Amino acid sequence: MLYAVFMSSVLPPFPQPQEPFETPQLLDVGPAPEEPCLRADAARNRARLLEAAARLIAEHGVAGVTMEAVAAAAEVGKGTVFRRFGDRTGLLMALLDHSSRQLQADFLGGPPPLGPGAPPVERLRAFGVAVLYRAAEQLDLQLAAQPEPTRRYGNPPMQALRTHVTMLLRRIQPEADCELLAHTLLAYLDPALVHHLTRQCGMPMERLEAGWIDLVARITRTDPPR
């Protein structure tokens, strides 16, 4: 099973149109509030730079993504890349932001079991599987762009995932401390842990997927699927 089962692509084409979200919407995972709305030409340049960065990752891995390389691939000056993203981490975070928007669209308005229409425990299982395979497929990018510890849990994409898991848990176990349980579940999906288990310990993704299903069953006190 691959994350592509739940998403149309790992890094979808740029720019991405707005997807219809169900109500209530989760946290916006877009640019920081202080960033002004982009002019049409600036938005096109930003999309062009992100497309170039995505091509470099596909061809050379994350190590091949430098500000100079992206500028050359997009046929713009290096200063343009720095003005748009600030530094290399900002560029990588922008790539992840795009992927995070697609994931959010999938679990808010996509087909079940990841999207609405399935029982909450089935949605929770599907959510974890989708995030696991997304982490595996984008592992180098996610590790390179991971915020520092003091910002890791407060960044908008993580808040959006935590809010979604908390909402599902409240429908399954309303008497539990669902916010803390959400942190526990998301810790299992952390890219650094996925890297350790798959690349350093040699565990197959199928084992991590089975472990997630078992963890959900134990935390929610439900029977695992047969």
C-alpha cells in the first residue's frame, strides 16, 4: 500500500487550486500571516521555483536542492529565490506546505475511509497509514525541513494533523484526554522515527502499518480489522 492510494501524487503540480473543505475547516497550513498576498506575477514565479525544486529532488534527492541550483533550474537570479523563501529551509518548508495542503484536502473532503463517510476509527486507521507512507516517500525532504524542537509542535501543518486526530478520538473515546492521546499517536508517525525504523533498523513499511493498526486498536479499545 502506498500513500499514492490516498493522494493523487506525492508532490502535486503547482500551483494547486483551492479544494472544497468540509465544515469545520482545520488550521490553514499556508504561508505565515505576515506574508502579503502575492501578485499574479509573484505567484507564478513562486510556483515556477517550487516546480524546479521538485524536479531537483526527483532527479538528485534533497541534497541536490540548493538556492543556486533552484535558481538555475528555474532560469531566474539567485536573489529571486532568497527573496521568495528566505533560505533553503524556507524553500523546503514551502514544498512540504504544498504536500500538507493536499493531505489536508484528502482527509477533510476526499473519499472514505481517509475522508468523510467512514466510521471515525476507520478514518483514524486510514489517516495513520496515509501519513506513514507520505513520510516514507518524502523522508529526506521531511527530515531536512523539520522545524527546530521549539517550533515543531506549533507549526500549522502539525497543528492541523493534531486537530484532526483529536476530533476523531473525541468521537471514539469522548471520556479520554483526546488531546494528549493525539500527541501519542502522532509521535508514532514522526518522520525521524520512520527513518530510524526503516533505514537504520531495516523494518519493512508493512510492519509499521500493522503496528499503527494495533496501536489504534489498543488506544481506542476497539477490535482491529479482520
